[in-house]
Amino acid sequence: MGNKYLVLLAVALVFIGCKEEVKIPEIVEEKPADIYEFGFNLSDFVVKRDTIRSGDSFGAILDRYKIEYPKIFSIAEKARDTFDIRRLQIGKPYTLLCSKDSLERPKCFIYQPNMEEYVVINFQDSIHAYTSRKPIKYVERTVTGVLNTSISETLDKKGISPILTNMLAEQIYAWTIDFTRLQKGDTFKVIYTDKYIDDTIYAGIQNVKAAYFNHKKTPYYAFRYRTDSIKNIYEYYNEAAKDLRRAFLKAPVQFSRISSKYNLNRRIAYYGFALRPHKGTDFAAPIGTPILATANGTVTESQYKGGNGNYVKIRHNSTYETQYLHMQRRKVNVGQHVKQGDVIGWIGMTGNTGGPHVCYRFWKNGKQVDPFKEKLSQSEPIKESLKGDYLTFIKPIKRKLDALPVFDESKEKEVKPTVTQKT
């Protein structure tokens, strides 16, 4: 029996000896990647972030982290030429870079008054302060579409910021297209620029480079062009180098609807169908909606009077005047000069009115007329000295704009709009 166990033991030893040596892999601890922000390697510090709260001050914040008041005073004194520490605003973010030890004492205070700028007060060794900006990146994007609802709803479904709608309606096409009267089937193309801070933080739409609307089978181009390099002034012109601005805005209220048109033959059932001429155009909108001056001019009347309620009247030149009735409140005074697009009051229900709106009245040579039937001055061309450069500048942009496909999601097919050339 004993010999048997000896044989088995010998066989086992031979088997073990023949096996390859098993190597245990060495575990290498990876060093975390360096992260840089505000010009510092954050890996070198314990980073503490917070926002300015009610009652906070520069001294109170550092005191919470055991910085003595004599040093706080010295830091504040040496930093005051760069940044007044009394200007810390509630809700603004700040960052403390602290030592990587058990004490975790602050070495640097960084305050962000806005998304782009930041103030560094560095007191690691000597005390010094400076302001800087985060790196900005601009990304060009495009969006196209077919209108089946409003432009704002269409862009919202595409995940586009409402800022783009406002830019198109208020800055670019306010003088040429009434966005309240866009039609189903109208198409659009836009080339715009998105802004990013630190490559990742979306900071909104920077500007619209070019746009195209096919409205009522008529093309409306718009190209952004710098007309003054010293003052950095930009304007929008069409493909023929004409300014998109006009003498008068098409409407005194953005995104409103016409609830009653100019009609000298209007008859109202409430008055037994008696003739009650309506010499204005009513734009319905919620109470508090801003009312805009439709052209440059001087305020000649601003008061409350009978059925007009709160109203403002503006003289634009020797021929034209405009009047805005039923305001909730007035913002301008007699004698004040206003510019096209300035807010002069807010939608209300003062005077004789059945709902919130502004009654927009248009006067020509002292007589009230229908503004939509007036042949008002058209856009002006660009300066002759800039025209050649402008036409060369927009050529590749227009080519890119024209090449963008328009896809109608409701019909799941690409749309090639027909156009009637403007004369």
C-alpha cells in the first residue's frame, strides 16, 4: 500500500514540474490625465467650486478656509487695481484652488462675472491678480426646412434655439417679410454660427451668416456683410446688394396676428349693421407685448384720451405719421426722438377695445390710409465703393446656400421650391 502512494506522489511531482510557470501580471496604476482650466493644471490642487451667496464677501469666503485677516487685507489691497472685490455678485460662480494636503488652504481665488471672462487672484507665493477670457470656438452650421406650422415651431422641432427665430424675424427680415403671414409650404435655408466656450459650453447663436426664404414663390436672400471695419458695423443685403431695411416695419408687434384690417365699409352687427369705418389695422397680442416704432421719427403725442386709451403718435417726415392705440403703458414722451424698432409702449386694453391689441393707424399728408396699400420706399443699395467687394464676397456663400437640400419631414421627401423672380 505504501509503495502505491509513493508512486502516485512521484507522478504528481513530475506533472507539476512539467507545467509552465504562471506569471502574475504587474498592476500599473495609471496617472489621471491632466485637466487644465483658467490656465492652471487642476491636478495640482484640491478644487472647490461654489457660487456667491447672500452675505458672502471676499474676506468671508477666505476666512471660512482659515486664511488670516491680515493676509486677506493684503491680498485685497494688491488686487484692487485689477478687480474691486466689492463687486462680487450673488449667483456668480467662483473657484478656489487649494493645497493638496490635510489643511487644503486656498492658493488662488477665481471669480467668473460672466461665461467668458474670469478674474484670477493668485496668492500662492507673491500676490498678483489679472483678468482673462476662456477660449472661444465658433462652429458654422446650417438648417433648412419647410413650413407646416410657424417658423418658431418648425425650428423648435429641429432643436434649434429660439434665438435664431428672433434674429430672422427682428434683425434680418423685419422689413421685408411679415413672419405672422408666412404660408404653409414656404421654405427656408440658414447658415449660422454657434458659439462655444472652452470647446464644450454652448453659448448660443453668434450670428446669421446668410439666409434664404421662399415666401409666396418669391426668393428672399440675406447676406451679412461688414460695411465699416473701424466701427465693426454689419448690415444685411440681398443678392442684388440692396439693404433689407425699409422705411417702415411691416408690423408694430412681433409675432402678432391681424384681428381687424383697415376697412372704410365695415358694418357691425352690435350697432344694427350701421356703417362704422375702421381706419386702423388691429394687431392682437398678449397684454404686455412690446409695441415698436415702425420707423424713425419724433413723438408728437403721448397721452390717455377717450376711446383711444393710452396712445402714442409719431411724425416720421413731412408726409407720414403713425399712431398706436390702446396701450397698457406708454414708454415715450412728446418731443422724444425714436428709432425704428424702439419699444414705445406695451399692448393693453385701454379705451374702447374688446381684447388686447394695438390699433395701428397710418397717416399720409394728414389723412388716414391703409399702410398695406401704400407704395413705401424700398431698400437702398450698398455704397458703390463696396458693391464690387460685396458681390465677390457673397458668391461662394450663395453657392453653398443654393446647394443646401430642403427636406419636408411631413412628406419625407426633398423639396425643390419653385420661384417667381422679383422685379
